[in-house]
Amino acid sequence: TNTLVEPAGEYPTAQKIVGFEWNGTSYSRKSIEDNLTISTNAVMLGDTDNDGKNEMLAATQESDALLLYRFEGRWKREVLAKDLVNEGEKIVSVAMLGHERIFYAASNDTHSSFYVLEHTAGSWEKTHLVKMEFPLNIWGIFPI
């Protein structure tokens, strides 16, 4: 799809995801999601399933879920995984590490944690990598 996406709302969280779709001559603004609480760094485009098409990931803060959006004429949402963080933490950033591997950071007022979510044998499995004794408000993750 020829869509640019951005979280829209009060920094550092967003309540909406808007898309800007290219029709060949100009972009038009379209609402993709209008009732979420997400970190502005927790929205990512990429090919999660190696089918040659970009999907969108958005990590919700309130319901502790990772949402997957597939474009099929419009963006359709499904819950990819739940129970992603420890109690009291909120996801602050997410990044794709190749196909079927997602890295994300979560934080509360006292510490931050880093996780990897991997798709193996038909399900998503969470691995807690490290806990650090300082909070994160925003953390940009850029795999190289």
C-alpha cells in the first residue's frame, strides 16, 4: 500500500493512528484507529510475515496488547499478542527485527524492561531480556 502512518495525539502518548494514502497525485488523510492509548514510538510499519506486504504494529498501553494491522483495501486490526509486560509496566517503544521477531521496551516509574517476541511453531513467545533500574519515557529503537 502507498500509506504513511503516524500516531496522533498528545505527546508522548497518542490516541489515534492516521494514515496518508497516495492516490497517484496527492495524499489524503484517513483515520486508521481513533481510540487507543499508545506510545508515539510504539507504532511501526514492516513486513512481519515475509509476504512482501507491509503490516503495521501498534502496542497499546492500557490493555497490554500488540496489535497487527493488515492492509486489505483498508487497515484491519487483529490482536497479535497479549500479556507482554510485567505488572505496572507500559510499552514505550517497539521495533521489528526481521520477519516474525519484535523487540520492545516497557517502563514504569522505577525501572525499564526489554523484551523480544518471536513467532515459532504457530504462536508468539515472549522473552524478557533485561531489567534496568531506571524508567524510560520514550525510547527510539532503530535496528540496523
